[in-house]
Amino acid sequence: MPALSLVALVSLVSTVFARQLDAHPPQQQHRHWAPICSGNPSNRIRGCDRYGCGAFGADRHGGKGKHVGVDVICRDGATVYAPFSGQLSGPIRFFHNGNAIDDGVQIRGSGKCSRCSLISLPLPSPPGYCVKLVCIHPIRYHGQIRRGQQLGRMLPMQKVFPGIISHIHVENCDHSDPTPLLTPDVPPLPQQDSRWATVCAGNPTNEIRGCDKYGCGYYGAPRRNGKGKHKAVDVICADGATVYAPFSGQLSGPVKIFHNGNAIDDGVQIRGSGFCVKLLCIHPVRYNGAISKGQVLGKMLPMQRVFPGITSHIHIENCDHSDPTSNLERGKGQ
């Protein structure tokens, strides 16, 4: 091929790829990161356990500030994959004490066009993501890795924290929230799916508390001593269970129902498109900010300490005191 024609071809292909990169830069070609851990295809985030909560911004024990990462559930020994393509660097030490899970690696998105190497075109492009994945042992600490390629394996977290929900600590290098990249967006139009999600782990159908020695949990149930009617619904939830957002919206709080500082006097409000609800007797991961439908909201508080023998439950109250039962029942079978 004549040299002039080759130059013209390279120029043409370079222009085409450059336009493609302008329209779809590498960090936008996949709106969400790939599954990080085998057995967790949706990158489910750790809820709350006796060691704390896995959501971004969750309080750390002992007043150690807020959680600046997200804990993606991963069983000990599971295969770990790269969430996006980029350059490895490490090792990353999180605990700095050489324990069984003190290992990890950083991935910085290169922003390079993988097809450009076919014609040796070092096209400029925007930088990609940068993330640290901790509590894993990578197959190597340096070199290139592709999105979805095996990155390493999950370390034995149960040896260090018995009973914790084993997880990979995923932390953006700039300490921003990686949650939207790990989990798909909720459909923005509520009419497409107006059913509320499951509120409590272990109660997939949002089953409502029946009657016990303290009273009944359905909407309109009479309250003792002539205190009127129940203007809420009690969704069964075991003490300590993970609580999820029933719909997408904006958080505000805290919300107190007893105003006496007992062990369950905590809660939060969610105001979304068409809905506004207060969830009480739970401890949220945070009181402000946006939350997505089905995202971890917090954990159930120890109701048995305050009302021994009651059917433990989340008190769910519409802001306008209307009946939320029909919205909760739509979660059945989901």
C-alpha cells in the first residue's frame, strides 16, 4: 500500500475512534461496574451486623468517623473480579498489622481504547475510575487488567471477625461514594413499578404483625387505654435484621416516637415521588441524603429489650397518616 494511502487510512480510523471516545469515553461505556465477587452478581452491599454497617457513610464504632467505602458481600475464598479495566498497583494495607485479611490492590482506569492497539494508535482519552479493593489477595499487584477478568480471591475474614458478613471493602481513591456504580439505578418512573420493595431481611412479603399481649399491628387497630387507633402498620422484623428502603427518595431525621431515649427510639423519614413514610424502631445508616429503592437503610433495633415477648417489628407510618398496607402488600412474591 502506498505510504500516502496508509497515512490517510490511519488518519481516518483515528478520527472515527476519537469521535467514538468523545461520545462514549471508557468510563461511560459501562454505566455500572461489573460484578466484583462470584456468588454476588448484583454487588449486594453488606447490611448491619455486630461489627457495624457496610453502606457508604455508616457510622464507625468508637466515634471513628464515617465509612468512606462500601462493603460488597463476598464469602471467604470466593473469586474476585475487576469492576473495570485499568492499571493495578499495590499492595494496599488497610489494617497495617499483618492479619489474615490485610491485603488489597488499587485499580486506576487507564482510559485507553482497547481497539486502538490494532493500529497502534495511542489516542488520548479521559481518565477512568480509581478504586481500592481491600481484604482480597490479588493474583498480581501490577500490570493491566480487563473488566470482569479474575483479580484474585477473598481472604478469610471470619478468622479475624467471627460472625461478620464477609465482604470486600471497596473505596474510591477520592473517597466519593461508589454505590451508584455498584448497583443499577432504580427506574425513575414510579408508575412503572409502584410496589414497595421488601423492607426487612427475612420477611420478603412484608408480613404485618398480628396481635400479641401488647396489641395488634394492622392499620386502624385500637390502642390500649383509649389512645385512639393505630395510624401505621407494623412490619415484622427480627431484632438486628437489615432494613431496606421501600422506595427511592430523600432521607431526613432522626425521627423519634417515644421521646425517652430507650433502645428503639430512633428512625428516619423517606420522601419520594408520590410517597412519604416514616420508618421507626430502626437505626439508619444515615439521616440525610438520597437513597435508592432496595438499598440498605439500616438495621432493626433491639425491641425485645423494651417490650419482651412482642413480635418485633418496624413501625411504618405514612406522613399523612393514610394506610400504607396496599403499598406493602405489593411486595408479596417479589
